[in-house]
Amino acid sequence: MSASMTAKTECWIAADFTDGHLVIWAMTGETVSERAETCCPADGIMTALDDLRAQLGAAHATAPVMLSGAETTAAIAVPAKPAELPVVAMGETDVHLIAGLSQNSPVARMGGAATRIAGFLSLNPNWDGVVCLPGETTHWALISANEVVSFQSFLTAGLWRALAPQLGLDPLESAATAATSALTGAMENVQSRPEAMAARVAELQADQSGSPQDRAARLWGLLLGAELSAARPYWLGQNIALVSPSEIEPAYAAALGHQGIPLTRTDGERMALAGLVSAWRTLSA
């Protein structure tokens, strides 16, 4: 353990890399004093981290870092408790990496999402149910006794951005603009026949009627309909916590709400910070 991570009054930096976006928080104990963010590729995290640290005050510019979401992070096979994931120093640097989670069947892996689950459980101890974590890769994680029992992953948002240009849509269009009726109507269409999802997307490509917002919502509905059909064993009859970035959260909330599923809605960035604080608290104990 790094000596600089042993005192709870020590300055340190919480850092989360998710979907090409790096956020850091300057911490004193468990208190945030500054926040900074940037976009960067996965292989540019350390350079981006150094650049952001240089923007902080002198006390934090050289402070140790707790980082989640790095692709180089080790992964622990489920079942596993997110609160007990190993934290490993990155070589001779002062950067500490939080391990992710992996699964053999079906094959799946999550990095920063595991830290978000740890953050959610630190704020909601002994919560049982399913945590849905939308993102470039969306994870549905079954939680029991503070342990991730299993999880299922989907590339729904990535598919949306890949398909959007072919349908004449802006791939950066926010899901917050999605018209709920258009989204849920398309979702129902696919849920009744999931095998026809690609055909429905082709029809949407051919049908240029409707506003861009309406057509974007319909594409979200088609893809989310397929995801919810496949994830049915995870959400049917379960408590669901939606831990999502703000730009995707409205589409998932609309889709899950249309199924009549009670939701605990939380902010993904807040849960990431809570998970980083939980890991730092354990390491510095």
C-alpha cells in the first residue's frame, strides 16, 4: 500500500474513465474540492490524467490517484462483491487501479461499471435486485447479499451510434430528446417479434417521414426492445436500479417505465464517485 494513501485526511484524486470520458475529483478525505473532465481515447488515459492533474491546486497536482475504468485493469470472476475488488498500484506510479468483473458464461467483462455498482451498494447496503448500467456497453447485474451473482451485457448505445448515420440521424443526438410514444411504439413492435429487429431498422431507413427526433426515438425503441427481450430474466419481477449517464437515462427510463417496472433512478457519475470513495476508504483503513 502506498504510504500516501494511508491517512483519511490525505489529499488524493478520484478518477473515472467511462466511454472515452475521463472525470477527476480533487479529494481531501471524502470531501470534493474540485472537478475536471476531458475526452480521450482508452490508450491516452494517463496523458489526459496528467493534464487534468496539472489544472488542480498544488496540494493535488502530485496527489495519489484512485482510477476506475482503465482497460488494463484486472478482472475478478463473478460471483464477487464489488466492495471487495482488489486495488492495485500501476507499476511504480502513484495511480491505483480498481479491478473490474468478468464472467465466463456468457462471456462478459465490466470495468468502471463495477465501481458504480460498489458505489450504489455503499449508499444502499443490503439492496437485492438488478442494477442496469447503460453506456457504450450496457450491463444488467444481478445483486444478492452485496454480491454480483451474474451479469448480461449489451452494445445497444454503440449500435445506435453506428446505425444513426445510415438513417440520416446525428449519431450524437441525445436520448433526452426521444419522444416517448415513438420510442415505446417501436419497442413494442420488436418485443412481439425480436427476430425481425433488423427488418424494422431497414424499414426505418426507408421511411423518411417524421422529424429527426421522432425517428431517433424509433431507433432507440427498436434497439431497446431487442435488449429488453433478451434481458427479460434480469428485469422480470426484480427490483431495478438504473445507474446511468444523463444523456442515455431518459431512453432507458422510458423503456423500463413502459414495462411497468418500478425504478430506483440514480446518477452514474455520482455512483462512480461513491465507489471510488469506498475503495479509497478500504485501502486507507
